[in-house]
Amino acid sequence: ATGHEAKTIHRLLEYVGSPGTGGSFMRNETNALECDLLIVDEASMIDQILFHHLLKAVPRGASLIFVGDVNQLPSVSPGNVLKEMIVRRLTPLECERLQGFPDGWTDIGDYIDSKGKKKHTADTARYRALGNSIALPPWRWVLSRLCRQCKTPATMGSLFDGIGGFPLIWEEINGKGSCLWASEIEEFAIAVTRKRIGGDESELQQNRSR
């Protein structure tokens, strides 16, 4: 997506030798990387020694972004670098904003599940739902281009929708009620879509079974 080749950190730093045999990194403070921005994915796997050499090779003035999950694969060698770097986790509101949802989209208060039980919205459910949802900006572009091919406002059926991302975008373009939705993912996701989009998924489920 960036147009640049992705590399392992060892390859990026031009490691010479075999791991554990006293090899060396050719990229360092005297032979820094040529970049303005460096994004490191799966950062939970970085150990202290590799992190040390990476920082030495980052040129002065460059930005360094770490992406990862402290609950994913840890480093094999000593050090839990990513976990120790994290000051705090993003709030659900910040997650909503990052993905393009309106503020408080997943903050629906008390809701009734499919078994008629009353439940309260917990941050855990919000994090999980947002983590499984779509990012709206790129899909808004895709759906707007798709709608240009329709001569009149179109109706979309959104199956297995998460927290209403597709219906939200579609109804922004084609008007309220232009998207039928159904979800079998989990109770909270269904509750969010019903609260924010309205209606009931049963209509689409009936159409799907015909």
C-alpha cells in the first residue's frame, strides 16, 4: 500500500552473520537508515537487543511508529519492549475516531439481548467490536464510487454486519432506510447496529431464506 518493500528488522539493518554467532548490523548511528518515517509491525516480537540496534540506526528527526498487540507473540530473547513502552491503551472513543465512526457509536448503554436479558455496555465489548469492524474512510470511497453506477438511490443488503459500518455509509449516500442488515456475529454488535441504524435484522433474514 505504501509502495515500499516490507522487510524484517534484521534485513533492514543489514545483519551480517548468523543469529547467536556474533554477527553485526551494518546499519547504525554512523550508517543510519534513509527514511523520514519507519513503521514497525508485530512489535511485540522485538527483544531488547534488537530494539537497541534499531534505535541506533534511525536517523535524527525521523518518526518511528510501533504497531502491535502486547497479548500476541512475545519476543524469543529477553525483553518485553512493546509492553514496557505503552503508556496507556486507547479509549473506546479514540478507537471510534481512528476508524471514522461518530463519537460514542458503540456507547449504547443498557441493551436487551436476543434472550431477553438486560445487559450493560462494557468497554471490553466495545474494544472487541471495534477491533472486528471496518475502517470507514476507505469503504466510504468504495461505496460512493459504486453508487455512481446506480441511476437511482439503491438498496443494499448487509449480511453479517459488525457494528453497522456498511449501513452507516450506505445510508449517508442513499438516505435513511436504504440498507437492510443482518448479523449473527454477537449480541453486542447486533445491539449497536439496531440502536444506531434502527429497524430489525429479521426482514433481511426472511429475504435471505427465500
